[in-house]
Amino acid sequence: MAILKTCCCLKSVRDGSFASGIYTMIFYTLFVTFGTFHLTPKIENKVLFGLGLLALFLSGMCVMSSALLLVGLCADNRIFLIPWLVFVSLATLLDVFLCVYFTVKDVRFRTFLKHAKNVI
């Protein structure tokens, strides 16, 4: 098994972990902030509203797990990496699912518009 010596163009894996922790903390803090203001219960599709709430929850957990990652790096405790791996992976999977969902939905909508235009 290969052992990493560098990470993210930095001199050590530890420095790369600090950079990743700080980056994800900033990114998901912004995501939670903007998502809170843009998510309204007036959304007609309850599934999309629920997925939006799930995305906000996972993003909040990513912020907390990023803080845990930074604490673990300062205390040299590797066990604090696990929550970060879990929540960032879950948030990424949800984002991929939503991208596929909206792409398929957009293709169906465009096909509908094309056929509706031919009828009119």
C-alpha cells in the first residue's frame, strides 16, 4: 500500500488536511448561509423541499465535522477524520444525485417544450 508524502500541492499530508478542513468549512458555511435564505416552504414539490432540507442538514454537519477535523489535526488525533469523511461523502453523493435528477428533469421538460411547439 502506498503511503502519501504530499497532499494538495503542499509539503505534507498534514498541511493538506488543514487546507481541506478550512476550505470545506468555508464552503459549507456559505452553502448553509445562502441555502437558509433561499429554501422556502412555498416549493410545490415536497420531495425537493425535503432534499433541500437534507442538503442543509448535511452541510451543517460538514461544517461541524470540519471543525472536528481541525481540532483532531491540532491534537494529533486521527479518529476525528472519520466524521469529516462520512459527512462530506454523503453531501457529495446527495449533490451528484440532485445533479442527475435536475438534468433528467430538464431533458424531459425540453422534450415537452419541443413537442408542444410543434403542436402549436
